Amino acid sequence: MAKRTIAERLAQLEAQRKSLQTKLGKQERAKDTRRKVLLGAFLLHRLEKGHDAFSKEQLPAWIKKELPGFITRDDDAALFVDLLGEALAGPLDVSADGEPGVAAGQP
């Protein structure tokens, strides 16, 4: 069996490094997605089951105020009609200051 050259060994190690970096990136994205899902589930749980003043008044008010500026796609807005009302279900647009929001002419 012929001995591999240093260049061949380096190429093999580089390929292994790239493969491991890809796996690490995939793991990190999966953890990030899981965190987002759990946080969303927690917020929805507080909205539905919370009996304290924060869950019944402050949290819904904060979500109604902040969420429309975060949502940029019409398909995403349709998912939150139950929380935000029909006004958000209309076409979304980006305002002059670059912030996403409901298109002009929408309530």
C-alpha cells in the first residue's frame, strides 16, 4: 500500500473539517429552532391559561403592539389573526423608515 502524501492527508483532513462544520451548523440551527418553538409555546400557554394580570392584560397588549412590526410576510400575518385581529391579515408593506408593518390604507 502506497503511503499518502502530506498534501493528500491535508486534503482529507480539510474534507473532514468541512463535514464536521456542516454537522455543527445543522445542530446549532436545530437548537435555535427548538428554542423559538418552546418560547412561542410558552407565550401561547400564558395567553391561554394564565390567570394573573400580566397574562390577561399586559402580555396581550404588548404582543398586539410589537408583533405587527415583526411580521413581514402576509402568510405569517394570517397565522396571528386570532391574536391581532383581522387588520393584520391585509397586505403588509415596509414603511418609509424601513420597518415592516401593515400596508398604507389598512387599519
